[in-house]
Amino acid sequence: MGIYRYVIVGGGMTADAACRGIRDHDTDGTLGLFTSEAHAPYARPPLSKALWAGKEEDSVWRGTSELGVDIHSGRRIVLLDLDARTATDDAGETHSYERLLLATGGAPRQLASGGDDIVYFRTLDDFRRLRALAGDGVRVAVIGGGFIGSEIAAALAVSGCVVTIVFPENGIGARLFPRGLSSSVNDYYRSKGVDVVSGELVEEIVRDGSTFRLTTSAQRLIEADTVVAGLGIVPKTELAEHVELAVDDGILVDELGRAGRDDVFAAGDVARFPVPALGGTRRVEHEDHANTHGRCVGANMAGANESYDHLPFFYSDLFELGYEAVGDVDSRLATVEEWIDPNRKGVVGYVDGDGRARGFLLWDVWGKVDDARALIRSGAATDGDVLRSLLD
């Protein structure tokens, strides 16, 4: 039986950041981290970006063990007893704690067909599997036109694969980008040799020997040697639900990261947290939030009592295109746009019914995230002059 002051359930970037937050305030407290993966915590963004560009795999490791953490790799916590303050793993061992963090992240959304033959791209092992399959002339079907699907399609195309990307929306990134920009990204991907199939769902995947045959809702047949799915994640809230913590598309937490109890916390992808600058709560799945929320909540586990009021940003690289974004970047909102070069360099402001800033998409515009955050916090009316100030 492990006896710990702190137990962290999960082994991603949030878990590593929480360890660092704890160590900022408690250098000696015993800390046990349990991850179902075979690896210690690592950085996830390079899996769809830098590693495909030739960066060494060793660069992803976070060095969590150097913090004096007992890392239990390949171990999944399957049972919690909040009254006894114990966590039981899938080997039947029970571990005690004083403070518990749920940093369980999420599981990839699954297709109805295809089974284990589909690469659901999320982990280091998924990267290794796909990297071994990729190569010149290899036909790859990428299902999903969102954040992961668009990045993986670009990485595979640069690696020499013959790529088809298929998704039900009208354009790549359609849930984030205004319609005109999203349509332009479709054209840009086509110019890079990617076959873009928009507005169609994949209804069936059948494997015939080494060939996959995908049938879409328009009865289009796509043949591929490999199929990759990037369909987003479902937050892993099962443990929280079993012990009757509040759950609503994520574990509900307060400004300190507490999940309804002083000794139970949640952070990162799995947590739904209050956002004073925008009102209400959000659940965010990106790197900046994993790092900042994880570290803040870890510090609070060790008694820091610091409210989390950060507005996380995210970023992406799509061939030579790139962007940073902050706030509510949602194509359902009204937008104001200012472009130096249409759909190549500019700023999109997302506004509420009164024209006040809710979010900003900085398209090939760098170093302006803090300025954009300040505009959101101020509730500034957003017009061309405001957008041009972000282009200066």
C-alpha cells in the first residue's frame, strides 16, 4: 500500500504541471502519480507537429521523476473511496492520500466501424504506430477536419503520403474559423496535394487485406492503406461519477480547482472551470490550459489558495500557415475581420450581440495574445480600429 500526501490520477501534461505546482509550495510531501500509459508524462503537441518535422523524440519528456514523484506507469486507478481517502489501482493495490487530483484527460471519440485497425491519434504510442506506417506514396485517409485532423493531414502530406481528409463540416476548422477562411483553408490544402472531402460523414469502414475501403454519406468510396481518426475527445469522468462528484461535460470545479470537496481537485482537459472574463464555465483541451491550470491547481493542493483566472490560448501549424487564438473562438459567433493579406495574415475578432470582444484568432500574427486577452477582459467594443491595433 502506498501512503502519499498527494495522489494524482493521470499522466499527461496537466499531471506534470500539477506536480510542479505542488513542489512550488511543498518540496517534501510524498507524491504518487498513476498513469495508464506505459510512459512518464510527456508533451503532447509535438506528436502532431515538431516530431514530424524531424525533432528528436527525446525532446517530449517532461522530467517529472526529477521532482521526487513516484510514477506508477501502466497503472489505472479503478476505485476511489473519498471517505477513507484511498485510491485502488487495477492491480488491486490500495493507496492512501491527503489530497487527490483527477487529471484523467479524455478518450478519443470512436467510429462505429473499423475497430482497432483505426489509428485514433492521441498518444506517443499512436505517433510511433503512425510514423512507422507513413511514407512516400502511402495512401492515408484522415477522418476529421478539426484541430488534430488538420494537423495530422498536413504532417502526413509533408511526409510523402497521399492524403485524403474527410469531414462533415463545410471546411477545415469550420467550428473555429469564419466560413470564408475555412473555405480558403480547404483550397490551400488542395494546393498541397491533399484531397479534401467536405460535407460528408464516413458511414462504413471495411478492411480487405491491406486496403481499407471507406464509404461516405454521399456514397463516395475512398481507398486507403491506413486510416487515422481525429474526432476530438470525451472527458474521462467515470471515476468522478462513481463517487458522485458533479459532472457536466467534465468535472465541475471552483476557482481553486476543487471538485466539491476540500481534498479532491480536478484539472486540465477533464475539468470544467469558471471563466470570470467571459462568464460561465468552460472546458479547454489545449496545451496552455493544461500547463497553467495544472500548475495552479497543484499549488492549491499544497495550500496556495490562488484563484485561476487565466484565459488560455491555443495555436496550430497547418503546412506554412499558423495561428494563435484566445477566448471564445467559435464560428457561431458574429465576427469582425481585418486582413493584411486575405486569409493569409490578419485578425478575426469574435463578438457578442453588443459587439464586445469574446475571442480573437491571430492568423500569422504573433506576440499579440496578451493584448488580445486584455481586450477580452475589458469588454471592449471590437471594430476595425481594434483589430488593426493587433496588427501593428
